[in-house]
Amino acid sequence: MSENTTLDQRFAHGLEVLRMVDGEAGQRVVDSLADISPELGNQIVSWAFGEIYSRPGLAPRDRQLVTLGMLTALGGCEAQLDVHVNAALNVGLTPEQIVEALLHSAVYCGIPKALNATFVAKKVFTERGLLPLGPQPTPASATSA
């Protein structure tokens, strides 16, 4: 978006991106801020989604992989992980890819943080009827493929 874009235009664009990525969950987050910090909700929509998420440098699925990794690394972000595991599914990541990303995060973030993130993913997958997951690659089967 250009610097000449109005605040209303930025918000409208951000809302469109938010709905595409996060669906109803993102709107619920913004709505929950209305009585305490509507400006934070506005910044999430206008800046985070209208300016950052809509940049052309990364595809939405790649942005979600980065987001899942960062939220896992931070720890204590289970509510945000819930929204972004849903978002990852919305933009085309499979449950197996999400689980693999969270497993990979154990190396860099630690097993406790990876466990917490994986249990959030399990909750989301359960709510969306995506469990049990199919067979997943193991080191032996990954090398023989």
C-alpha cells in the first residue's frame, strides 16, 4: 500500500487479508479488543495484515510457517498458536506439514515449547475433524523414498 492510502483503505485491505488468512478466528481476536484496546485491534488489521501479511515477498503458507516457528520459540503464546494453526490450514498447509514444522522447532526452541505447540495443533486438528493423522515419515522411511 502506498503512503497516500487512507487509514480507512488500509483497514479495509487489512480486514480482507485477515479474513483470507485467519477466517473467523482473527475477527474474534479484533472484536475481543473493542472494549479495552480498539487501537490494538486496528493495528493488527491495518498494519500486521494490511501492510506485513500482504507483502509479496513470501507466500501466505510460508508466512504461517514462520509465524508458527516464532510463536513456538516465544512460548506462552498458545492462544495465538491456536489462531495461527487454523490460519496455516486455511492457507494450504497440511496437518502433517504443521506437525513436521513443530517437530523441527524442538531442535531450536526446545522440547517443552514444541510439545506445547503440538498440543495446540492437536486441539485445532480435533476441532476440525483432522485426527488421527496418517502415517508420517520416520528417518528410515524418509531415506528410502
